[in-house]
Amino acid sequence: MMSVAAMILMSVSTDLKERNLTFKAWIPFDYSSPTVYFFVYTHQLIAMYDSAIVNVSSESLLCGFLQHICCQFEILGYRLTKVKDDESFLRDCISHHNRIFEYAYTVNNLFAKVIAAQFPVSMLVVCSNLYRLAMTTDFVSFVALVSYTSVMLVQIFNYCWFGNKVKLKSLELINSIYNTEWPELNNSSKRDLLLIMKRAMTPIEFTSAYIITMNLESFVALLKMSYSVFNLLHQTQE
């Protein structure tokens, strides 16, 4: 949404009478005539739209995987509420639980480098933008910096929000098991449920090298660190 809004604002703010383009570009021919200028301008609009779609898709990919994990925990929790004295059913639930952990482990390994790069880069961007906001006097530049900083914060907040949601969903499974009619089950079924509960006591957390964790605490820590660095730069400038 922010990408599309930025694209619209940049297009509207372009001076068409002066034959200006939305982005500075080297064009290997004269585009001063209205017809040629229209095609060049439209080409840039299409490129901007495609870039926005690709950016939104790539940034939403990890969040989609995390949401899928949450859905699998909800499905498993609902299945456990219908638990009965059927060992094959409980074994299937245990297998389902293990596959959720395996899936989460695979996703974490695939995106570990992305997580490791995203947090420090976002911190530097937010810090530098805050510093530039304190220094700028131009209103247009101020609005552009605020918009860009907001986008970066929303981007990293989405990762932390869904990562925190996965952690909570993995822990909620213990309550789902406790709320079942487990006293009426036989001892074998109770042992199977106990296995799931012991596994669920260790929540799923998305990390990178066990240093950076995707949760709301990490988002707050990123904000604090960015503001601390901003204060240091601001005091140095004074």
C-alpha cells in the first residue's frame, strides 16, 4: 500500500509541462515531443508499478510462511479438542506436531541470513533518517523521509509481529491439550498427550545464529538502539 501510494505521489508531483520524468534517467533519444514523452513517462510508471509488486511480494513471503505455521497450530489444536481413545489418531497428531516443527526449522534456516541482515540495516536506516529529519528544513524532503522511515518500521514490525505470533501459538497448544477430556482417556493416550505437551513447552522462535530473535522485544530493542545512536550523532553535531 505504501509502495503504491509513493508511486502515485511521485507521479503526481512530476512537472509534465517541463517534460520532466518521475525518475532521472538517461534516454538515448530526444523525448521532448508530447507523443515520445508520453511513452517514456508511461514506461517509468509501469516499471514503478512492477517494482512495487515485486517488493510487496518478496517482503510478504516470510510473513506468509509464518502465518501458515500459525494456521497449522490452530488446526492441530482443534484436532486435539476432538481427541479420543484412538492411538492411531494421537500418533497422527504427534506426527503433525513434529512436521510443524520441521517446517518451521526449514523456514528459519532459509531466512536466517535475511533476518541477520534486516535488523542491523533497518536500525541504520531508521537512525540515519532520524538524523536527517532533525537536520532538514525542506518540507518535501521532510515528508519523504517520514514516509520512508515509516515504511522501514512497518517492514521490520511485520517480521517481529508474525514471529511473536508463531511463538505464542506454539505455546497455546499446551492449553488446548489441557482443555481436552484427557481424564477420560486411557494411560497410553495420556502418555501420547504428555509427549506433545513436553514438545510444546519449547516454543518456536525464529532466530539468526541465536542472536537476533524475531519478536516484539527485538522490535522495541531496535527502536531503543536507533534512538540511542541518533542521540549520539546529534550530540556530536552540536
